[in-house]
Amino acid sequence: MIIEERIYTCYCGKAQQYVRMYQEEGLAIQRPILGNLVGYFTSELGVLNQVVHLWAYEDLQDRAARRSRLLAHPDWKAYAAKVQPLVLNQENKILIPAPFSPWSNGAPYPSVNQ
């Protein structure tokens, strides 16, 4: 299992608008395709105006297949064009759970999809 961490730094004061737009439109498109949403967050301290979300995948091939389907979806393309002007920077990381982590391979993991 892998976890993808995606961090979007929004223009000052735009993070809540980004989250609201995602909740109203983007989530319904993305969730059925990507599957295992681990969590969705905004920053309160430290670097501000950030939206962070975590997605679980079986492996890099699973991620690639799901991301490819998402990026080809016409509704996702339209939604992405709406929120793109709110985003200043994007950072993605692939996180590999340590063997003792509750998120390691074979361990059940929580999902907000349920």
C-alpha cells in the first residue's frame, strides 16, 4: 500500500473557497474514481492557505490507472479549470508506511468513503 499526499497552497484567503468548491462539486467526481480518501485538511498553523489530502492506493500502478481515469473524465476537467486559478503551488508525495504502521501492507485502513 502507498499513500499519496497532495498539498495545494492557495492564494491568500482562497483555501476555504477551494474546499467549498471541492465539497460541492469535485468530491463527487473524484471519490468514485480514486477510491480510498484517507483525509482532507486545511492548515491552521505553520504554512497557511494550504489544502492537504491523502489518498490510499494498492501500489503505483493502481494510482497511475486511477489518476489516468480521473484526468480523462470530462467533468473533472471542467471542475479543475474552475479551481486552478485559486492555486498558487502544488506538491505531491508518495508515502510508504513503515512496517509497524497501522497503514502497512495487509492492514485494514480507515476511509471516509464509508
